[in-house]
Amino acid sequence: MSYVKPVELVSTMIDAGETKIFLSTRDTIVRSIMGGALLTIAAAFAITVSVTTGVPLLGALLFPVGFIMLYLLGYDLLTGVFVLGPLAWLDKRPGVTIGGILRNWGLVFVGNFIGAFTVALLMAIVVTYGFSVPPNEVGEAIGHIGEGRTVGYAEHGAAGMLTLFIRGVLCNWMVSTGIAMSMIAKDVPGKVIAMWMPIMLFFFMGFEHSIVNMFLFPAGILLGGDFTVADYLIWNEIPTVLGNLVGGLVFTAIPLYLTYARTKAPRRPTDRRLIAAAKQTAQAASGQAASGQAASGTATTGIRRPVASRRRQVVRSQDAVLTNDAALAAE
């Protein structure tokens, strides 16, 4: 499996963000509709598996198939463009503006909702035989999920709203990591394995994904869930979208950009460290020189003294002779 290093990965993500911002309205809508539809049919599949087997972990293990399919086909999710577009803007790509990013987000949101609502309607028909009978166990489970993730949060007031927002943040931290991982390999098996891990994690831990919720809550209302459209918007979708935006930017886009696209120069030794190193080198050289002189002095013991030393001895001998002659003359 081929591995793309993070520096190259971030460059690829920036290029992808630039491309998506300049994509035509038609192509953006089509790709986002299909992205929302594929992700939410996988959510319906995962819920079906969890309900029929009684093993929620198995549903979480299988849910990433929808995410993998849509990204291999080049479709779009709102949670993905929350990261890719801002990266292109941070990199100052020509023509990339805040207005262009907001346009892209708006179009993808609309397309994702159309795709997710379509799947919600189709699944509601499937589990009720065209609304002719009460929903089966899978339909009932979907309805209860909608109740728990709207009215359930509302019962806790501000604490519930905070919990909802944080779950949205954590969700898109994982989902946007999955988007980055989709580009970290160049072969299909590598992409599949890399994407699988963070998507499985977010789904099993019950984090809030704005696109999955575009399926769960309309389907829950269609299937008789005890909550309203206002409950859905105020106590789920809007806080979840904001949490997804913050999670993608704070935990994925900005860290990757800062450390790989705007990498600072490696640290250099300070002047103080350079001076200390020079002193150590000088001391070591002095020590080696002193050792060499000591060894040289030992080796030259017993060798003739220098000429100047011999001259001093001759002068002292002559002085002694003159002194003796003066003593004899006095006698």
C-alpha cells in the first residue's frame, strides 16, 4: 500500500478545497445529493444490522461502507467541505474568498439534505409497506433515535445543548480525519482501511453528524416519532452543524495547515549556546596542547641545555677565577 506523507497530503487537501470552491453549481448539487444519499443509506443499513442482531458494534463496523463509497466516487459532504475550503483560503489560493467558501457550504448543505431526505422517505415506505402498516422494529428504532436526540437533549436544558454541541465537535474531528485519510494512500485498499477507522469510531460512540441526522430525524417524524420539526432544528440540526464546523476547523484543518503547510524553519542554536560550545572546544584544545608539552618535556630530560644557559655558566666561572686572583694579590 502506498503512503502519502503528511506534507504532500496537506497540499492535496488544499488543491481539493480549491477545486470544490470553483466547481459549478450543478456539479456541486449533484455530488452533494449523492453524497448525502450514500451516507444515509449506510446509516439505515447500520441501524438495521444493530437492531436485527442486537450487536450495536457490528452496525458501527459496517457503517463506514457508505462513507467509503461516496469518497471513492468523489461526492461531497458538508462535514468535508467545512475543512477543505478553509484550507484553500488559508493558503491564499487565487480567487478563493470567504464568499466562495460560504457559497460552497450552502450548496452542499442543500444537496446533502435533498439526498438524505430522499433516503428517509424511501426507508419510511420500506418499513411500513407504503405507510399501510405500523413501522417494523427497524422503523420503531429510527423513531426512538429521533426522540432521544431532540427531546432527550431538551430535558437537560443548557447542559443538554452543550452536550449536543460537543458531540458535534467530536464527530467532525473524526469524520474530517477520515476525509484526510482518504487522501493518505494512493491505492484503493489503503484508502479503505484508512477511512474505516475514524468513521467506525464516531458512529459507535454516538457522536452527532449533521448529514446522518438529516436522515434520522425526517424519517423519525414520518414514522411517528414524538418530536416536532422545531425540536429537530433547535435541539439537533443547528447545534450539530455548528459543532461539526468547529470540530473540523479546530482539530483537523488548522493543525494540519500550521504544521505542514506553514512549517517554521528548524530551530538553530542560540548565540549563548554557540559561545559555550566554542569555549568547550578551546578548553579541550588547550588540554591536549598541555598534555603534549608535558610529554615533550619528559622526553628531553638529559639533553644538552640551550646555549644561553651555557653562557651564564661560563660567566659565573670567570667571576670565580677573578675573585681567587684578587685574594692571592692581597696576601
